[in-house]
Amino acid sequence: MNGTEPARAFGGATALLMALTTLLPAQQFEAPVLLTSGGAPIDVDIGHSAPFVTDWDGDGKKDLLVGQYGQGRLRVYRNIGTHASPVFDGFEWFRAGGDIARIWTN
Ligand SMILES: [Ca+2]
């Protein structure tokens, strides 16, 4: 591998993105919604959150995962509402091997 290969790969991805945005019809986002847990706005330690929605526990309702910069941890908010109207009441830290999992954040 030489020093130009990553640049070419990035350029290819950029070209693909440009092609997709040209070919696909304009998309509109829904109005923003403040997500709450236990009645309080969901927030993270030290900001820099990375939310992801998936059915974490396999019960058919999508849950909310939120990675955070603070201590490099991942919050798991299980949906106790419905698929159409999710409700969150607290979170648990993602664990691995019995310990709270984390990635190093400088
Ligand atoms: Ca679920």
C-alpha cells in the first residue's frame, strides 16, 4: 500500500455520495423531537453523543443506544412503550465480560 490509496478510496466514496444525492429525490426530515427518559431530556456526559436506534433486546420494539464521549461508554435505553410511541425510563451501561465496556477517548 502506498500513500495514495486512502485518498483514492475517499475520493471514490465522495463520488458515490455525490452520485446518490444527484439520483435520489430530495428527502425531508421530520420535525425534531426531544427524547426523554423518565420525564427528563436524554443527555450524555461531556457531549459528543452518537445515537443509534435498533431492537437491542429482540422484543420487536426499537431501543435507543447512545454512545458518549465521556468515558467512552454506551448507554442502552430499552423501549418500554410501543414501537410507534417509544418510552424510555432510565438506561443501563453496555457491559462486556461483566464490566462496563468502554473505548478510550483522549
Ligand atoms: Ca427492543
